[in-house]
Amino acid sequence: MKALVYTAPGNMELKEWKLPELESGFARIKVKYCGICGSDMGIYAGTHPRTEAPLIPGHEFVGIIEEINGSKRGFCKGDRVVPFPLISCGHCISCRSGRPYICQTLRLIGIDFDGGMAEYAVVDENQLVKVDDRLPDPIAALIEPFAVAVRAVHQSKFTFLDNALVMGAGPIGILTALALRRSGASKIILSDIDDRRIALCKKMGFDCVNSGDVFLPDYISDETGGDGMDFVFECSGTEPATYEATNLARMQGTVCMVGIHKKPHVSNLPELSFKEQTLVATRDYSRQEFEGAAKYAVEMKEELEQLISHIIPLSQAENVFELIKNQEGETVKVLIDCR
């Protein structure tokens, strides 16, 4: 089969790759589309702490079961599926307490094992989730990142008619805003520094402001009558946003850290204490949240479709990571067409 293989930092090669043997309980998936996310960019850069070359990346993919060896969960040939990519140990304190999604040795398909940037992927049937027939294939490839947003809203304890600021209008930021809108937010504001992403947010019906052009604390104060936001979702993973978030949240408001920070960043802890704010973090998602995202995606397919900026054929995908790296503002969600 053809596969996009990480071979060294800064190098992805389209290779002929041998299909692994189909062990009992595993399914061979004919991949249709695979999304690229921030962790994949880390793999490409050689900065991901666990990934070793050679590896087929990709944990955001959709495909059809072509063959399955001894199904015990009712899957069969022809089922359209996405992988629940989190693989937990089952015995650490997190797993024993019913939170396997924060397993102390959590591993992922496409990071620790070969993933979906290929014509085929082999996946344990226990990791598979069926896709509703009403959901188009490219949008089904967005279920995994949408689950991240669903988790962020749940983890923050956001409630109906609260307002929220989302800092960072990348894919996760926009998906978080969509999840908040579906959760009954009274007001949602997004901030970013890229006019192209701001334009997309406005096209999707959101209030989005360029935080490089305006002083965000004054803007939020004007919008809230001086109160500040009930919830601030930090989705950019940048130090300025980390430091500013507590200033933008109201007294006893909540700051939810959604963006993945690769190194320690300065935060304003005195303000957190003075305002009696709640600081929470989110990492992945539960199985229930992932399956919920798959169901919600059917109702939101027109909105989710607007996030897909590029679809690149697998045969031309060797340079797709450079495309994203060099044209960050022009790319929102990039998919590889593996058919």
C-alpha cells in the first residue's frame, strides 16, 4: 500500500508500505480521509516526545472496514468507521478510577502506532466507532478534533446562557466556539491575530476580533459592561494569551486551558487568586464524549464543512506539512484524500 511515512525530522516520504497481519479482533480499514493536527506537525518537526521514525502518522481518519478477523462487537465488512485513538493501560490510578483518557501511559494511534495517512490502516475493533450514513466522509474526519472541543466545554462546567471568550481561532478554537454555541452560550467572542481566520469566524456568524489591532481587555470590558467574561477558553497555546486570560475573565470566572503548551509559560496567578477564579485544563476526551461528537457532527455538518480549507491527494502529500507550516493563516483544517 501507499503510505505517508515520517522518516526524520522535517521529512515525510510517500512509500510502499507492507500491510501488517490482521490479528484476531483487528480490522483492516480502507482509509478515505485523514486530517492533520498540531500533534502531527510536532511529529513532522521532530519535537514530539514519544514518536520514533519510521511512522505513519494520522489519528483523525475515516474509512471502510475491508476485512475483520473475528469480530466480537458486531462490526462487519463495509461498516464506515472512525478510530477512537486513545489506548490506555487499564491499571494505573486514572484507569482504575474510570478516567482512562488521562492514563499515565496513554498512547495514541498515529503517534505511538501507525495511523491513517495511508491507503489502509489496521485497528483494534475495540477502538472503532461507527459513522452515521448522513455524515459525509470529509466531515467524519473532523470527529476527533470536535471531541476535543466537546471535552473542553464539559471540563469547564459551562452552563446554558453563560458567555465565553475563545482565544485563538485555529481549528480547535473554532470547534470550541461551535460547541459553545450548541450549548446555549448567550455570547461568544473569538480573538486571533490573523485576518483570514477572523474573516472565517465572522462568516460562520461569530463575533471575532483582531487582538493585535485592539486592546483586548478594553474590548471585553466594553462588551460586558466592565464585568469580564464568564468563561475564557485559551486555545492558542501561546504565552501572551496564557498571561492575559485571567484579566479577561470576571470575578469567580473560569479559565479553561485547551491549547497544548510545549513549555512552561507565565500566568497571572495573583489575579487568579484576587478574583477567586477557577483554572481548569483539558487534554483529550472520554469515549462518551467522542461518540457524542460523532452524533452531534451529523446536525452540525454544514458548520463543520466550513473548517476544511484544503484536501490534498495522498499522492501529493509529501509537501503538505510544509504547506501548513508556511501558510498557517491560509490553512484551517487540511485533509489528506487517501482513496
